[in-house]
Amino acid sequence: MSTQADHGQELVPRPEQTPDALRAALAVVAPARLPEMQRTKDEAFAKAVEWQSVSPVQSWVLIWARDIEIARRPDLADRHARASRDLEHEDAAVAHEALRELSAVLDEATKAVRS
């Protein structure tokens, strides 16, 4: 597990970007997503073999590191949940703001795991 900036109460430390470390963190912060993680891992590895490229595996690691970053930080998880709920709001302005906020949360989480 690596060190990171303080974002308030974090559920688990930021995991290393390896399949085993990501899986262990997900088992704590969002265990219901473990089957999805395994399915997408299998797909990424199959594409890597087919394409003769590590790119699908690198993308898989980044996506799961980002999603775990959101789930392990209640501040980001709350923002993500609120924005996701409002995406299909009947008021177009609310839906537009929700899309902007969702994009900001994803960007913040991605930057955090890339640093």
C-alpha cells in the first residue's frame, strides 16, 4: 500500500497497482463488485493476448485503481453517488451539473492514482 495525501477518513490505504492488491482493496470497499472485477480482468487479459499488447491490462489496472480510489474515499464516493443519481434528473440543468460533477470526480480519482 502506498502513501497519499490526506483526504479525511479513508476506508483503506491506496493499494499498489497490481491485480492482487487491487482485488484485496476491492474486497474491503466494494465486495459486491468482485465478480465484475474478475470478468473484466479475464476480458483484458484475453484482449492482451489477441492484440499482442499490454495496453488492455494497463487500462484494466487504471480503471480499477480509479474505481477503488473513489470507493475508499467517502468524500469521493458521496460525490460520485450524488452525481450518478442526478444524471437522469428531469431538470436538464441539474442533469448537466451532475455530468460535470461526475467527470470531476473521475478526473480527481484518476489523477490521484497516477501520482
